[in-house]
Amino acid sequence: MSTQTKERSRARKLRPSFPIGMVKVRSGSRREVSLPISRLVTGAEVSLPVHVLHGREDGPTVWLSAAIHGDEVVGIEVVRRVMAVLDPKTIRGTVLAVPIVNVLGVMSGDRYLPDRRDLNRSFPGSARGSLAGRIAHLMMKEIIGPSDVGIDLHTGADRRTNLPQIRCDLEDPQTRALAEAFGAPVMYHAKLRDGSLRYAARERGARVLLYEGGEAWRFDEWAIEAGVVGVLRVLAHLGMIDTDEVDVEPVGTPSEVCWRSGWVRARRTGIIHLVVGIGEHVAEGQKLGELFNSFGKRLAIVKADRAGVVIGRAEAPLVNRGDALVHIGEIESTDRSGLDEDARDTDTH
């Protein structure tokens, strides 16, 4: 076979270019795309940043998204590190990575958008709706619509730390297989919430993993590393990369499975001294910390109201009566009634 014949044959086998916004990304290439969102009062354009890696060979389309809340910066670094090791010439399929979804929130140092809307309660959005609705609509159209699988990266809310964990629909076998491949310390069965990215994506037929890890506004290295390794494991599970190319070890200890959880709350107003860290296993009635007043008098001993693993904890020492202190996830149980009942009012993802 002549060289020209081989080249023509290879050209015929190339995947079609991937369309996004006003551009098309050729197979075997990488491209950074800016999708217009809005304009500042100065007239400067605000755009959604998207990394596109379009592989030469067929495979799934997977999106990675981070900073849907403007204070959740761990995911931004996870996306950066993942994209640094992926090669569009060798991956199979397509990766769409959005390191900052809530661009305006990150720019202003705010969890929410300028109109105080929670972007993760605005999906699927509308092309003519509020600012949040327009961003959600853009994500649905350009990123989520073409994708088969999504990994949405989050951290704990303000002044809270979360154990690295995957929240997803564990009753769906394919989604559970993806969660197991991720290999986080805990897999948590989380109900779908109206208006969330995960709910809207599932309605479109995509399977979604929501990663939680670390604290808002912090680059917690342990949370970043767990996120990077987990994402690469999922891509390997989907056949998009080979683990020897990215040096990712297989899952060691299987993830613990959590079907329900609850927050232990402060019974008094005061200064909290917690003695348990995230990832620790606790027994019902175990001491979690002590609450003092400003004179140093102990007001209460904080105890676990259930057995399980600490999947989140408050970091602010000053608390008011009723504030959430320690989030305990109950480990695998055959009783699945009342899932997330106790966590509903503080789980914002």
C-alpha cells in the first residue's frame, strides 16, 4: 500500500470534529474555548472557560465541572491537574472540562451569583431567564447535552470540611460502578434535588458523580489528590485511557457505603472544641467535643447520636444553638427508609 493510500485510509477513519459554540475541534487535538455568558458594566465579556480534548478513537464523552459555587476552589485544581496528564492523541472519546462554572462568583469572591441565586438550583435553565438560568442553559446545551457521564466537583460549604466522598444514585448499577471505580473513602446515596445540575443531567440520560472533598476557599492537598486520582480511575474504567499512561494505582480498599446521614447540632451557644476529625469512625454516644462559654465554663459535651463515619465537620469555633457541628454517615445498611432525612437542610449540593 502506497503512502498516499495509507494517509487517505487513516483520514477516513478519523472521528468527526467536535462542535462546541462557534468552533469545531478536530480529533486528536486539544482546544480552549470561551463560551459567552454576559458582560460586565464595563462592557467586558464574561465567558465560560471550556477545555476540549477530542480523541482520535471513539469512546464516551465525559464532562468535568468545578466551582459551580464560587467558593469551591478544590475542583478548579483537580481539573487543572487532570487535564495536564491527558493526551488527546491517545484518549478514546472526548473530555469536556469546565474548571469554573460560576465565573462571576469566583471573580467576586462569593458562593452565589450577583443576584444571590444558587446556580446549582437553576438547572436546566433558560436562554431568556435569569443570569443563573442562562448559565445553566449554556451548560446544558454545550456541555451536558453531548455527554454520557459527568463528574461535578464540590467542597464543603462555608467553614465546613468534607471527607472525600462520591454522592450519587447508588441504586443505579451503572452509576454505582462508576462510583466504585472512583474509589473515594465513602460512596453516599444522595437523592436528586430539583434544579440541581445532577437532576437535570440525569433527566437527559447522563450518569453523574458528585465529588465532595475539602473546605471552601482552600487548596486541601488531600482532597485535590483524591479527586485527581478518582477522575482518572473513572476515565480508565470507561476505557478512555490506559492506567499505565497516567500512572494511576487501582482502587485499594473499597469505598464504604452510606445510605443515610445526619448532623449533630449544638444544643447551646458557645465555643466548640471538636476532638474528632473527618474520616474517623464513631460509636453512638461517643464524645465528639465540648462546648464552652467565654469564661471557660463547659456548657455541654457533644456526643454522637448514631454510629458511623465522620463525613463532614464544622471548622468555625463560634457556634449558635442549632448549628451543625459533625456530619455522621451511617455505613451500609439494609434499611434504606428515610434516606438523607437528617441531612436535608444542610446538604446544599
